[in-house]
Amino acid sequence: MDEDAARHRLIARREQLDEEDRISAESRAPVALEQDSVGRLSRMDAMQVQAMALAAEKRRAAERQRIVAALVRLDEGEWGWCRTCGEEIAEARLRHDPSASQCVGCASGERS
């Protein structure tokens, strides 16, 4: 994967994450404790939906940080090289995840 294609995919994914944040904003809102209009089980269900939405938001934030870091590496000419051992990251790994910052060996702990 060349750098232009990687940059395009990273920016597109970041925009997709932003859109997912906008869409799920209502699910992350505090759950009202209105005794008259919502039963106890409905509130528990709403709280569970809220917890899952907050966890998804946290995962999106972590992915967004990886994307921003990858874009910085692209700007600095360091993209495609393992941040741990300095070896080139496999083409297949970068095609799968252009935000990857480590080779498979370092990511799996095989190298130290």
C-alpha cells in the first residue's frame, strides 16, 4: 500500500468514526430516572445500552488516536516502519490496518 492510499484510508476512517460518534450521542446520554413513565426494567435496559455506547465511544477514541499517530508518521516519513524494532512492517499488515505501528513480531511480543 502506498502512502497516498494509506492517508486516504486513514482520513476516511477518522471521518467515519466522527460520524459514528454523532449518531450514538443520544445513546450515551444520562438515563432519566422517571418513575412514572419508565419501569425499572426499562431503566436497567437503557443503562445497559448507555454503558455499551460509552464503551464503543472509548474504542473509537483509541482508534482515532492510532489514526492520528499514523498520519503523523506519514508526515514524518516514518510510516511503514516498526516503532519498536525499526524493521519494515509487512505490506499485508498495512493493507489490513494502515494505522499499525509495529511489525507482527513486536506486536505479538515475539521480539523484545
